[in-house]
Amino acid sequence: MPTRRTRPRATPPTERRYLRAVLALDEIRSRLARYAPRTLDPAEARRAAVSVVLRQAAEGPELLFIERAKRAGDPWSGHMAFPGGRMEPADATPRSAAERETFEEVGIALDAADHLGRLDDLEGRHAGRPVELVISAFVYGVGEVGPLVPSDEVEEALWVPIRVLADPAHHVDYAYPPAHGSVYPGIVVGDPTRHVVWGLTFRFLQGFFEALGRPLRHEARGRVGA
């Protein structure tokens, strides 16, 4: 009796589309090296900077995110973010601030890491309203960094595969309670009640994928938040 041959499962069109957004780390390095970021330098604005930290994992590159600890008076309390913070007088440049804050927040030293490039500067917002703050983002590649060491300003730190960020199955509309019902594009990267990337960090993610020539298509599959 002849053996019946089964055809391999075809990859659905939506899955094929988001998988095309996932690049190997060497290709990410190459594309960022060719990218010319938009920089802002307003005289009166305060400055802050974040680190977009990449590592190569078995299933592709991963990005490092932190969940900020809840603190009274902090407008970004409890948010998902990239490691970083505001410039201090001792910081020579925004990049120096990003590296210092990353070491303080998660224990990763980036001064000897592979600096892959820079993303477009962004103007700060809070609950949709502009604030006088310019944030810069610097991209790094790291090897084995060992266990992360979150500071008391960080509730949790987690590595998230780029393929998860590009997968519409993780895309949501996020209702931020202080914004009085306003809804923002978000990506669930862990516990949907805590780990939703939205706001400034989502905007930097959009810039990251744009710099790679792989625009992030947000296709919300649900709603979380208030």
C-alpha cells in the first residue's frame, strides 16, 4: 500500500508578514550603521536618554525592557520602558547618561558593548500632552551578560524576542487610566495587566523598526487597561 504523503503546513499570510520584520543581529547592525537619525537640540528642553539593548538568542534577537517600580510623583511609574533616565550634570552626553542609567538600573555595563547606532530623538509626552523633554535612544548589542541586577527603581527586567514585538497576536489597544479613556497602541510582552509597551517606548519601537526598513504594523487584537 503506497505511503500517503502529507503536505507541510503553509505559513498563514499574517504570520509570513510579521516574520519578515525579524532580522538577524548582523543585519540589524548593518542597517543601523546606514541610518541617519533625526536629532533635536532645543536650548531650553531638558534631556534624557535610553538604551535599546539587543542580544542574540536561540530563536533570534531579543530586546531588553524594564518595568519601572511604582513611585509617588513619578509620571512614568509602573510603565514598561527601555533602561534610561534624565541627564545629570556629570553626564558628558546623552549617550553617557543612557549608559550610566542602564548600569544603575539593571547592572549591564555598556561602555565596552557594541554600539550599533542611534534612533530618532523624541519629544516627551505625558498622557498625550507634550512636556519640555527631549529623549535620545542608543542601540547596543551585547553577548552573555549574566543575571540582570534590577535596582530598587526597577520592578522587573525581561528579554523579549523581536518576533513577539512584530507579531499582531500581541498587539492591543491600551487604555491608560489617567488619560480619561484615551486609547493608545500597545504590545503585550508578558503579564497583560503589567507588561504592556506603549507611549514613549512604543514610539521608540516604531522608530527602531523604521530604521531597519521593517515598519511596525500595529494590528490590535484586543484591549487592555481601564
